[in-house]
Amino acid sequence: MSGTEGPARSREKGRSRAAHPAAQEPVPGSPGMPAGKPAAGMITVPNPGGHAETGTAGRAFWSGAITIGLVNVPVQLHTMVRDRSFTFRLLHKEDGQPLRYDRVCTRDDKVVPWSETVRGYEVRKGEFLVFSQEELRAVAPESDRKIRLTKFVHYLSLDPIYFGTSYLLVPDRSEDAYSLFLSAIRKSGKAGVGTITMRTKEHPVVVHAYGGGLVATTLHYPDEVTQPAAYPQLRELKTPKDAELALAQRIVDELSGDFAIGEFHDRYREAILSLIEKKLAGEKLVYAEPHPEEAKELMEALKETISTLQKK
């Protein structure tokens, strides 16, 4: 890390293309889907960033610097996590055309142009405080494009329930300082905590080493996380019976192993892709109502689960 690194450049790298989750993925070109022009009548949704299934390097949407005292490490912020869920456009059933959402006044039922809109905060049912753009800009946190780190903590001491969104930090012509900082925190097993301002909100942030690079993960504020003790049902839980607890522990032991995220697949996404293929092929689809599972007493369910696991 060198104190001679230049100050953060304030140029704008463009908005993140991941502002809309990767639910908006292209249907053509997906696994098993034909490439080229979409079939007649088929609805396609733009693919933000043009990422492949495994994810590829996209454009930075934020540039600035990690600052530690007087030390600056210029970096660019890249989207790291994408939601690949499916979303569907709402269409007019009669002609298959997309529906448009307009700003309709609830009193006079008229469409209101953007120039006649203001921001309002509901203080009581139907009563609003009105704020001008100037008032809101006056109190908005100013983004100086810095990730200000003020403390280093053991990464494993962080409670993951407060983790928000992770972003990949890439050196911005600061490879030497970046490499030094990455090596230092990797060797220490620690992470830097501080703040970052994005989209008019200041977030607590943790910068940590991951997969050969630096990752910035925003954190939720304490009042944004509901603690279990807020629910009386959880405060008043009864102690389980010894026999039931013994069986439950056996199930845990039988199913214990190492975590591997690759074992999990988005079965709904895969089913939707298969459904699209079948509809394109002109297959007639028949929906079968699933049979509800029979409810069992707790002890009976525990014993049957143990029996099933022992047969594997």
C-alpha cells in the first residue's frame, strides 16, 4: 500500500446494468434453446450485461478509492451477485401486448406527468408531508467516492445476518497498492470495516479477501434486522423431550457433511426453460395437481426419517 497513489477519480462509469435482477435473462441462447431470431410470438427479455451462465467481467458502475488514513487505493466497483430468477411481463390477454404502468392520481383518476409529481411521506392514513427535490438533496449524503475503512476486525467475527450485497473491487491502475492491501488482510485473516455511499444512501461496509480479489459487502444497520426475540413464540419455546431430541440429533449426524454450493440447482428456472422449449416445439402441456403429503405426528416422522436414511 503506498501513500503516493493518486486521489480517486470521480469519472462516472455508467449505471450498473444489474439494477434489474438477472431475472431478465435472454430466452434464446439459454441452455437447450435455439440461437438466432426468437420464434414467432415468443417474448424475449433483454440480458443486462450479456453475462454467460458462469458470469463474465462486466462494466464498472462506480469508481473511487479505498481510503485508510492517508492511503488511497483507487478501485472500480463491479456487480458480483446476480439474481437469475425468471420474471414475466404482464400482457393484455386479448392481443398479447405488454401493459404500461402510468402515474394515475387516486382522486381524479387522471394520468399525472413527471413534471407535476413530488415526494411525500405518509404520517397518518391519507396524510402526507410533501418534500421538494431541493429539500431532499440538501440532506442526502454526499458521495465522495471513497470506501472509508476505519477499523480491521476478524472476518469470522462478523454476523452474516447483517450482510447485504457483495461487489467485486478491481484495481483502477493501482495494481501494486491493491496487491499489497489484499496480501496484508489475507495474511492477517481480517477485514476492513467502514462506510460507502451509493445511490444516496450511506452503508456500513466490510472489505475482505475472496477468491484472489477484494470484495466489498454492504451491511444492514441494526434497526433493519429483526431479532428472533421480537417474537413471543420464540421466547416461549418449550424444552423438547429427550427421546425426540435423540432422534433429531441422529438425523443431523446422518446428514452431516461439507457444504458445497454446486450441489444446489434452481429447479424452478430449469423447469421454466424446459417449459419454454416444449411450448416452442408445439407440445401440448398437461398440468397434474400434486398430491398433498400426509401429515404425521412428530415422533412418527422422526422414526420414518431415520429409517429412510439408514436404507441409503
